[in-house]
Amino acid sequence: MTLKQTCAVLAILMGFMAWGQSSLFNGKDLDGWTIYGTEKWYVEEGLLICESGPDGEYGYLATDKHYKDFELELSFKQEADGNSGVFIRSTIEGTKISGWQVEVAPPNKHTGGVYESYGRGWLIKPDPKKDKALKYGDWNRMKIRVKGGKLTSWLNGKKMVSLEDEKIGAAKGSVALQIHSGGGVKLYWKDIVLTEL
């Protein structure tokens, strides 16, 4: 076997990923993540599922590891209310989160926009015309790139927003997924891949 063939086999056997790239969800359990709050987070048939519990309050699932500069790609499918978000550089105490949320929401609710929880609120919302990129009830692919103080989001290949922010630039923290309060929320997640920059 040639060196090239050996490398190809090793890449297949090891589930080859680019340098600095890691899968945050193993498809089997919540290893590497911590649940905050009383809402439901579980794995079923290789999918990460979140849904409101009896309290109908905010809930979070956050990585144990903290990240600074990265590209994050993940797939989500909304069912029921489908109101959630992907937090970057976040810290959590109980169910109070400090950080920046890239919105995941039902139609016409600013998916891809950036919201600062317990702070300044909306920093930027996508142009309403871009909302048609959301495939509600079907799988969507979101990409988030954060380097220094610049944060950019894409939904199904369409650039949604981009902003520069000094507070974002100074932070470091977990990647976290959200269940919005109010009850009736259910989402599916898969293929959560992070590349450190």
C-alpha cells in the first residue's frame, strides 16, 4: 500500500476532520455539554432534541469547553414553536446567560440576527427579505463565524448579518443552545461542527 493510500484509509477510519475542527455532538449522548434549567435535552436516533418541560422556562445546553475565535456549523429543524438560539462566548449561572445569541426562531422572528441577553437586546436583525431562507419544519444549516469583535451569520448559505462589536471581541465562553420560555418549544439538532480559528 502506498503512503497516499495509507493516508486515505486513516482519514476514513478516524473520521477525518480539518485541522482545528471538532464535532461538538457525538450523536450518542450529551458528553461535553451541561444542562442548565429544568427543560428537556436528550439524544434519540442520533439527533439532539430539546423541548420545553413542565416549567416552560428558559433552558440551555452549553459546552463545557470555552471558545474564542471559531466557525460553527450546525443543522436544526423546528417543530412546535421552534423558538431557540445559538449562543457564542457565553457564561451561565442557573438560567441567567451572559452572551450573544444568533437567533433561531419561527418565520418573521429574525432568525440569524444577533441578540445580547441581559444586556443591550437586539444588536442587529436581518433584512426581512432574507427570512425566506428559513425552511420552517425542515432541516436548516446555520453557520456562525466569530473572530475578534466581528460576528457573521449565514442560513442555508445566505449571509444574514455581520457586525463588529467591542464587547463581543473582549469575551470568551461556551457555545450554548437555548429553549425559549413560554412552553411548547421543540427542536432537533445535528452535525454540530466547530473549527477554531
